[in-house]
Amino acid sequence: MSLTSDARFWDRTSRKYSKGAIADQAGYERTLERTRALLKPDDRVLELGCGTGTTALRLAGSVRQYLATDISAGMIAIAEDKRMASLIPGLAFRTAAAETLAPEDGPFKAVLGFNYLHLVRDLPGTLRHIHMLLADDGLLISKTPCVGEMNPLIRLALPLMRGVGLAPYAGVFRVAELSQHLHGAGFDILATEIHASKGNDNRPYIVARKR
């Protein structure tokens, strides 16, 4: 599957996705609270993989400008409907991936990637591009499923599901490997936390600063 086919997958599932419940609401609220505390009222923020805009609508009111992006035009269409209903100033949605954003789109004081980094096909390249989009000392704030830490059956099932169009691309890496990629792309890790309300869901919340 290519990036285009990944976008088609998310387009097909966008309506169902928009109606789905958050699996761990308490963990999600903790992530929002922690992220909001890291943002400042004058910040320009970029969110990657925003889906149907749920997180953007919760955080955009805390900053000056908030650009939320997703590769799926279907997801963005739903998010845009929500934006029109909410009328939050400074919030914009755009169909885009990290790599399709140009330097003039930034610089951003923070880039957010929740459930995003495991879906990119060139993780080191994506991280370097995010580094370029950030202002000096800007933050990359992510919460990423580390499939390499999960049940081996999941790792075995993913290629099969992709082969029949039931899943998009998903990279398999462990927390230590993700940390190494971040360091290699020019980031210093400030915090690594688990926000799951019950146990460890293998989705570390990582705050990294551009150096």
C-alpha cells in the first residue's frame, strides 16, 4: 500500500471513525491536560494526523493559531463541519501530511502527533521534516503506539490485514527505537510518560525539544 492507498483507507473509514468512542477517556483527558499545560497563549501549533478534529477542537482555544492536518480528505471534511459549528478563532484544518508542509507554513512552537508516528512510512525522514517546521526550542509532543512492544500476534496480523485492505501501513518499533530516531533527528527528550488509565497500553507520551 502507498500513501495514496492509506489516504483512501482513512477516507473509507472516516464516517465510522467519527462515531467511535474513545477507548480510554480518562487516559485521553490526561493527555489533553498535560499537552495544554505545555502550550502558551501566543503559540502557533501544528497537529499531524488530526482525524476528525476532536483533539484540535479541545486544544485550539488555548493558543493563537492551530493548524490541524490529516492525509484523509474525508476526515478533514468532517473536522471542517465541526469547526464551522464551533467557530473557534485561529483554528484551521488542511488535508496534508508532515512531508507536504513547506517551511513557510511554519515555524510552529509545537507540533503534535497523537497516534501518528507509527503510521508514517519513513519515520526518520518525517522526524527531520518536523524538526525543520519547528521554531528554535520548539516541542514535538507525541503519543505513539509502539507495536514492537505489543502482543506478537498483532505484529503478525498487520501485514495480512494490509494485504486485504483492512488496515493502513503501520511501522513496528519499540520505545527505545523511537527514542533513538528522535535523537537522530535532532531532538532532546524531556519526558516519557504513560497516560493509560489502566496499566500500560504501549503508547508512550513523549515530549521532545528541538535542539
